[in-house]
Amino acid sequence: MIRERKRTTDFNTWLQAVELEDLEVYALYQAVENLITEGLFTCSPGRDIESSVHVVTTPAVDLKLDLVTEDARKAFLTHLRHEYMSGMEADVWLAIQKEKDAA
């Protein structure tokens, strides 16, 4: 029997469940921005390909994040930048993180 994962549209609820590590933030951002699988995160169309719903999943938690509109997807990316990347663009933030790790 296939068990359906729980779903939420609340960014904070989903992010608290995931408990992101530093570089996982970048993988999540890339997955949602580019609608791909990156690292442990996948952002894919919902069941109806014609709609703007995108579903973010990770095997790390039994909870899906539904981004129900394009505006919600953009708002999630903005939320990640402000909450996890000090408001920086993702590539700039990643470069700084790598520099810190190398020091």
C-alpha cells in the first residue's frame, strides 16, 4: 500500500520539519528556482500539469510543500534568501559559505 505524504502550504511549517543544514539551503533554492531535483530536494509540477502548483519534496520528511501559485513559488524563494541567506542572491551566498568553509 502506498502511503500519501501529508501536505502543507505553510513555508515555516515545512522548513521546521526539514531542519536545513547550511549548504542544503542552496540545493533547496536551486530546486525551487529551476524546477528540478537538486541534492535531496525536488520541485515538480503538481498532479495537474496545466496548473501553476509546484510540489517540493525531500525524502528527509514525510511532508510535501505545495506552492500553489507562481507568486507563492517566488515568495518562497524570497523567504529563503531573507531567512537563510542574509538577503543575498543564492550564488553570492554560496560563494561566501565556501570561502568560510575553506578558512
